Amino acid sequence: MPKTPAAPTPEQLKALFRAARSARPRAHAPYSNFLVGAAVLDERGRVHGGCNVENAAYPQGLCAEASALAAMVLAGGKRARAVAVVAASPLLTTPCGGCRQKIAEFAGPDCAVYVLGPRGVRRTFTLGELLPFGFGEGHLPADPRR
């Protein structure tokens, strides 16, 4: 996977954080009551928000990060430059393992992942820190029949 594009500008970060925060109250979380908002900054500087959507059949739910990535793809985005995740928890709410892999489909290991709480950024990680030794398209053979 190529290197992630340039770091976001302060204005882009404000928009990214605002989108994640505004997505959070829209989450559909009637079972856990754990609302999560996320946003992705794409290669063209556009911001795409998403929220978690639970389902009574628990494995069928959708994480906020996955819904933000889907919004990015729907809008024609190809690369994630930065990701923000916001939740109200005393612990850091980082993307789950599945979402880390989903982010890796669209970003390199140097992509910034901002973990926000109600009062702002709590910690910033790179995707490589969250998903060391990640699996990607480079692991797959050029000829899928092999």
C-alpha cells in the first residue's frame, strides 16, 4: 500500500473531529447504549462521517468506522488520510480489530487515528501502531489460483 498522503491541516482536523462528534448522537445503539461516531478524511480533503448501528442479532451490527469508510467509498474516495473515533468512555475507544483491518484496506501504516472523548483528542495513534504486522494486498499472490 502506498504511503498515506500529507498530514491533515488544522482546518481539516477540525472538520474531521466535528463530523465524528456530530455522528455519535445519531448512532443506533439500543442494546449497548454505547454511541460511537467516526469520520474519515479522504485523499481529496473531504470528510465522511459514520456511526455505529446495532442489530438485535449482534454480529450483524455495523461499527462507526466501517460506516464512515462506506460513506467515503460511496462518495468516490479511495484513500483515508486520517480517521477520528469518538465515544464517551473512561477507557480509550480505539477501532476494533475488524475496523483496523478495514482501515488498512484504504490507508497505509502511517495513517493517523485520532481517539476522541467528550473533551477532545485523548490520544493519536498510527494505524501501524494499532495493527502491527497487518495483512494487506501485498500478501496475496498476483495469480489468485496459486
